[in-house]
Amino acid sequence: MGNTALEILKSSLGFLTTLPVRGDVDVLRRNLWIFPYIGAFLGFLIAIPEFFGFWVLCIVLYVLLEGINHIDGLSDFGDGFFAPDSKKKIAMKDTKLGAGGSTFLCVYLLVLYYSFQNVSAIEIIMAQILAKYSMLILLVTSKPSWEGMGAYFMEFARKRDLLIGAVPLVLLFADITKVLSNLISLIIISALTFLLKYYANSKLGGIGGDIIGTANCISFASALLFFSLI
């Protein structure tokens, strides 16, 4: 029996945001296409202060609304990235924050701090859509590295999720004066996603939840940085 739109929405908001919404994670993993749509909604909420010129509050809202799960994944990835190949998984599973994770977090926050000053509200929304589509790409096209949240979500991932989830990307082409640059942003984020996938496959044997969270952070920061520089 299919899930209703309200069930899918509640489940996705309950998992992908800190909003006080209760949902069923099982419903979300059977409807992964919703990721970019939630990205668009999150991006709009995050961008609200930008409409009034208070860009610093965008960073605050980003952390408050998205939570720290993805940022935690980035820090774990940072610890594993600098560890020897034989100890990468161990470093990523360690609950303590290491020097590698601290470095990744500092660079990430600095990129956000710089980029939010130089992007528009619509570009913040587009960056969130790209970030969530990056997560979707990994979930649909990858194999899990170990049993965990990543493997749990990949069980019902289907290629149709990529197709349905691509609809919000149309926003990238809404401004005909920036079609080329926005298309380049999509190419860059896609390339970074597959590069991360290649690294995880070769060094970790597959994709885990931390890698998916890392994809979200790297894609979001990279998209914002690109938009801020063009």
C-alpha cells in the first residue's frame, strides 16, 4: 500500500530537519525522491534572513534547522580521511573528535561564513537542493560499506527516485541569464559526489551514513562558494 503525501512529508521533515514533526523513517526510505524537495523547503527557511540583509542569521538557521547529524558525518569523515588506510573505519567510528575532523569542520564553517555574505536567497535554496540531490545520488547508486543507517536507507533506493527527485533542479534554469553558470554548478556537485563515492568505495569498501552526511555538507558548501564567486 502506498504512502500518502502527508505521511511522506512528515517522515522526511522528521528525519531531515529538527522541526518537531513525527514520522516513520521506513516511509522515508521508501520515498527517497523527496530529499531535494525538502532541500528546497529548508533552503527557503534558511534564506529568510537574507531577504532582509541579515546573512549571519542564515548560518544560525542552517545549523538550527538541519541539526548536526550531517556535520557530525563530515567530522567523522575528516578523522578517517587523515587516518592510515587500515584504520580509516576505526577512526570514523570513534566518538571522539580528532584533528582531522576539527580541520574539516573549521574549513567548512569558514566557507559558509564567506559564502553566505555573497549569495542571494535563491542561490541558498538552489545550494540546498543540490546538497540533498547529492545525498540521493549516493543512496541510489551505491553499495553500503557496513550495516548501519546508510545500508538501511539504500535497501529501497530506486533509479526512479533520481528521476522524480530531479524536478526541483529545474529551479537552476529559472533565471535564463544564469543558465550556464547554474548548469556548471550542477556538474561540479555531481563530480564531487562521484569523487566522494569513488574514494569511499576504494578506501572504505562502500558508502555509510557518514559519507552521505559528508556529501550533503560538501555539496552545500561547494555550491554556495561557487555561487558567491561568479
